[in-house]
Amino acid sequence: MKNDPIKAIVLAAGKGTRMKSDRAKVLHEVFFAPMLHHVVNAVIPLDLLETVVVTGHQAEVVEKSLAGFTVTFARQEQQLGTADAVAAAEAGLADFKGTVLILCGDTPLVRTETLRSMLDAHHAARATLTVMTTRMTDPANYGRIVTDEQGDLLRIVEEKDASVTEKSINEINAGIYCVDSAFLFKGLRNIGSDNRQGEFYLTDLIEIARSEGLAVNRHFCEESLEVLGINSRVELAAAHGLLQKRRNQHLMMAGVTIIGPDSVDIAPEVGVGPDCEIGRNVVISGHSVIGRDCRIGSNTVIRNCRLGNGAVVGALCYLENCAVDKGASLDSATIISGDRQVFKR
């Protein structure tokens, strides 16, 4: 079962009204990239047969943003709920036999390792459906996980449909599912919209699967922040901070000294050699490559630059589209914007 073929469906059709923006929610940037890109990058290492991105609001713009990714698209013409969004991908997966991984395009913190762990658990349990859950101190606005006395998953109830007792449950639906393809689209056709929002809930699949005597599992994620969706600018900033922290911890463990890591932003694609020292309030982005044993002063911005081994960049510098030679030294407050080579001096 572990080698069961897998395809993914990423839901990216929503508008995101709580962002208070004309831009599609999944295109809001967090840590140097649209949040949707972080989700797609998380599934790429899983070696899936296909990743289908379901678009709707500003579909053309969202699809254009993914021009560099190997994905296919399905359109949800009207946003009628999560079940309707998944159903939009049916044509492309009609003949597929295997596991469908479903996740949302507004969860930029989700890690490949977490998704792989869930897939492994799903296959090991021989489940028809597995839902990822987590616990929150304040579970408001999230679907609650309802279980029986043995801890078996009974259903997921949305906030607006929950009773007072159900609202007190702090285990919530993370919105990530593994579903057997043979059941998925057949089950979707049995979902109705008899709820307070008048939408087709993907969560109704759980009760449908149980009514057919099929195995339903839940996979718990210890780190709640990792799997929660971004719905506001406040949550966007918090997500940026966590991605920044992950990146800087990785670099420091690899031998890079970062003074004041909470103030330093280094894009994921930037290469940084060991024994470098990076001051406070530094931003390094684009296709930059920083060699070994470099020194970068505080309050400096570096974009699309190459620094040779042992290069020194003073404080308050702005460097863009240039190359700094091995062992070269730049004075503080140096500004270079353009294709230039800075030689050792």
C-alpha cells in the first residue's frame, strides 16, 4: 500500500474576504513568495504523479503565477464550498486509481515531512479516508473533530453548525485529507448543502464513508501553526516570522553566524557558505550566492548578487545585480545597482 500512486489537489479558488484585498488570497506573499507557491513546493518532493490546482477567483492571474511549476489546473466556476472545489478536478482524475492528497493553497507553513508522515499513516492503516487534525487553545472558526468514546472519528462539524458542546472541542480540522480515489468522487455526489452556509462541505465525506462501513482515520499534527490557513494580514505576518525562523535556524546549524536572527531575512533560494557572519536587519534575496567566510554589515540589502569567498560588505549597503570579487571589501553605505564587478581592493 505504501507504493500506492498519489495525486494531489490543491484548493486555490477562494477570494479571501478577510484579507481586505482585491488580490486573490493565495497570491499574497509570505517570505519572498506567494503563499500558494509554498504549498506547491511542499508537495513537489513527494514525487506525485500529478498536482492539480483548483482555481476560481482571479483564476487567470493565479494560474499565471504558477507558470514555473509542473502543475495542471481545474476551474471552479462558482465558489460553492470545498466539496464543490474538489469535484471541479474530477475530469482530470476520472481514470486514476490510488490516493488523492487534498490540501489548501493558503497553508504556506505545511512541511513535506508532515505530508509524507500523513500519507504513510494513511496507507499503513489501509484507510479509505484520513483527515489531518490539530489542537488549538482557541478553536473559533474551525471545524471541530467529533469522536466516540474509543476515539474513533465520527464527523467534523463546522463552527456555524456546531452546538455549544461541540464548540468546546479544541481538536480541529486542518483541512488536509488523504482519500482513496475510488471512493472520493462517488462520495462527493452524495454531499448536499443543507447547512447554515448553504455550501457543499468536503467534511461530509467522513459520515458518508462511515455509513458505508469504510475505514476512516485521523492523523494528528503536533504543531498547530504548521497546518492552519492564513486568513488575515496578522496571520500573514506570523507565517512570515515562522518561515524566517526555520530558514535562519537551518543556516545557523550549517555554520552561518546570524546576529539578531529575528531581524534577518534570507530567501530560501539564496546560497550562503559556512563561516559567514551576517549583521542585524539584513535582507538577502533573488538569485544571490554568498561565498564562504563573508562578512555582511547591519542594515544591508543584497539582491541578485554574488559574493566571493572572504568578501566584506559594510553596514547600510544596497547591492543589486552585481558581483563582489573574492576578498573584496565594500565601505559602509555603498550603493551598487546594475551589472558591475567589484574587484579586490
